[in-house]
Amino acid sequence: MSTSIDQHDIEKLSVTKDWLMPTHAGSGIITDASETLLYDWARERMCVQKIIGVCFVENEGSQKVLQKLGFTRRGSVTYDLVVKGVHRTSSILFDWPPIT
């Protein structure tokens, strides 16, 4: 059985997450890494046509990163989730490239 994926297969789904220690927040590390991933890898090497960004409503830093990268806010999702002992109820969805 082959585990390779053709770079032109539009039926694939990739997920990436980021987390940064609070002492490094605001330093541009996530923006730079995400920009490289988005423009040099996803678009150029994997021919990705659409990406959906998701972050918690209260995570203003992640919202700013997505907006700097050219994502546009699409809406939000409501759910019931506990993350690291904190009850979360919604996230904001972003689209890239922007829907026109």
C-alpha cells in the first residue's frame, strides 16, 4: 500500500497547529513561520487552492497573524470544548485566499 500523496490531489486535508510560549508572543515567529508554510510550501509545492484558519475568539494574537497573512474573516463556530482546563465555546473561521 502506498502512502504517498500526489501534490495535485485536491481531495487531501492537511492540518497544522501552532503554539508559542507567552514569553515569545508578539515576536513575529509564528507570522514568519506561517508565511513560509503558506507561500513557499502550500501554494508553491503542494498547489493548495484554499486554506481555512481557525482560532479561539479570545485569541487576538492568532487573529492578527491570520489577517497579516491575507486571510479574511468568514464567521464563527459554536461548540462545547475544554482545552487545558478552560471551557471554550466558539472559534473564528478565516478563509485564504479571500473569498471574492
